[in-house]
Amino acid sequence: MKNQQPASPAAMPLGNTGRFLLVILLLLGLLVFGIFLNVNIGSVSIAAGDVFSMIWDSIRYGIANLFTGGRYAQQLHEVVHASTQSQILFSIRIPRMLLAAILGGALSVSGFLLQVFFRNPIAGPFVLGISSGAKMVVGITLIFITGYIGSIGPGMLIVAAFAGSLLITMIVLLFSQRVRNMSMLLVIGIMVGYICSAVTDFCVTFADDHDIVNLTNWSMGTFSGATWENVALALYVCVPGLLASWLLSKPIGAYALGESYAQSLGISIRPFRLLLILLSSLLSASVTALAGPISFVGIAVPHITRTILKTSKPACVIPASFLCGAVFCVFCDLIARTVFAPTELSIGTITSVFGAPVVIYMMVKRRKMQED
């Protein structure tokens, strides 16, 4: 009788397609519920009926304006700027909510890609120091470069964060070739992150008081000050990266089973590894540039997603991770701005409170599995 090898989790088919659809519907429902709470709750209370009315009118006039060459531009402007409540809704709450959802999902997928790359469920942009590298280069750019070229737009910040992410990723990769123990590699990543933070703090000492306040708030992670320009930029950067990640689901699944297996399927390992790093860095860089470094989302959310799906199949995990990350950040942002209102907590504080216990549980569970 032939010995049957147990199938790897990455190769296991989704036990029940209905489970995947149920999880997606549940996450969509939670996201809609989170959106509803975010647009209604705040220092200025807006009735649910008024919210639905203003959103419906804006959609109706927006579509009509699109297909009539601007004939309804005046009506659309009146809906958006008709009252203080409408301005709060369309200029503050909706952009902030959308940015939290997009960037939360992007950070979760970035963490999943890094976990596949390093074959370690505890790998993530924050733990490996990648977010700190992006923060360092963005901080240097804001402090020193702006003095020569003036103000810098969000697009340039994403480029700076992307450069910082790639720099630290390459450093971690160099260590990974010498250090085979993944636990040691994670410790190295944490130390590299501390070095980047130290460099950032050193640069802050040369910044103006106004810049110090802005950098301090940004470095702790926040979605406040979100604009429609930020939302559009996040969509332009994240959507192609997310789509490319999902289209690579099959080779990602093969790579998770081992480089030899991936090569047997005709996958070129070096270009594929480079593509994974570029996609992960791009997604995490967009988050750092637009909202600051946000901790533990990239580690905890992919784990939660795999747990509720009961599979590691990338074609299922990637879209579910995006929705789960969006839900996670939308609710964390709601807590951050309302629990001690009018004082607002940083988003990084809330994500750490909920994400760190998940990471601790993962490390303890992984340790027990190694001992067994």
C-alpha cells in the first residue's frame, strides 16, 4: 500500500465554495455596517435618513452629470455644499472612511505576499522593518527636500516610501541568505526597524516646529486629513497592485509549496521573487505615504483570513484578506476617533491593541508545533 503524503494547506482546495462566498458576504456586510457607523457617528451627529438622502442625491446627480456633459454640475455642487452636515459628510468622513478601507486592505495583502515570500506567517511590513524604512525616507524627504523644491504632493511621498521599502527589503534579503533561522531573521528585521526609527528621530531634531508636529502625528499613523485626492491616488496605486497579486494566485500557490515545485511548473524563480517584493513594497509604501506606518495589520489580518476560510489558497485568501483588512481598519479608525472624543487616538495604537494578541498567539502556536 502506497504511503499517502498529506496535502499542503496551500494546495488544498477550498473545502466548500459556499464557505468562501459566505465569508465574502459576511465581510461585505461588516464593511457596509462599518461605513454606516463611520458616516453617522462623530462630533457632529447626522441622522441616518439625511445621510442616505445626501449620498443618493450625489450619486444621482453625479451619474446624470457624467452622461449629460456637465448639465447637472450645479445641482451636484449644491448637494455637496448645501449645509455644514453635507460638507462634513463629503469632505471629511466619506474620504477618510474610503481611505481607511483601501489602505487597510492593501496592507493586509502586502503582509500576505511577504508571508508567502519568507514562508513565515509572522512576516509583515511592520515586523520586518519595511514600514520603518518607508517612514525614514518619507521623513527625510519632508524635512530636507521640501526646503529646496517647496511642497511635496502625495504622489512624491509614495515614491519616497516605495524607495525606503525597497531599501530595507533588500537589506533583509541580504541577511536572509546568511541566516536560515526565520526567528533570527525577524529579530534582525526588528533591529533594522529600530535603526530606521533612530535615523528618523535624528532628522526630526533639524525640523521646524510645525513640521515636527505634522511628522509626529503622521508617524503614529492616522487617516485624519484624508482628501478625495488621497483616495484617488490610493485607488490608482493599490488597485493595479491588488489585481496583479490576484492574477498571480496560481504561481503564488505553487511557490508556497517550494521553489523546486514552482520551477517544475515553469515559473522563473528570480523574476517571480522580485515581482512579489515589488508588489508588497508598493502596497505597503502607499499605506505609509498616505497614512503613516500602521502596525500589525499586515501580520494579523492574513492569519485571521486563513483561519476563517480554512485554506491558504491565494485565489481565495487575497480578496478575502483585502476585505478583512478594510473591515479591520474601518472599525479601528472608528474607535480611534470616537472612544475618547474629541481627543483622537492614532490608528497605530488601536491596531496594535487588537493585532498584537493575534501575533502573540501565532508565535506561541508555532512554537508548540515545532516542539511537537
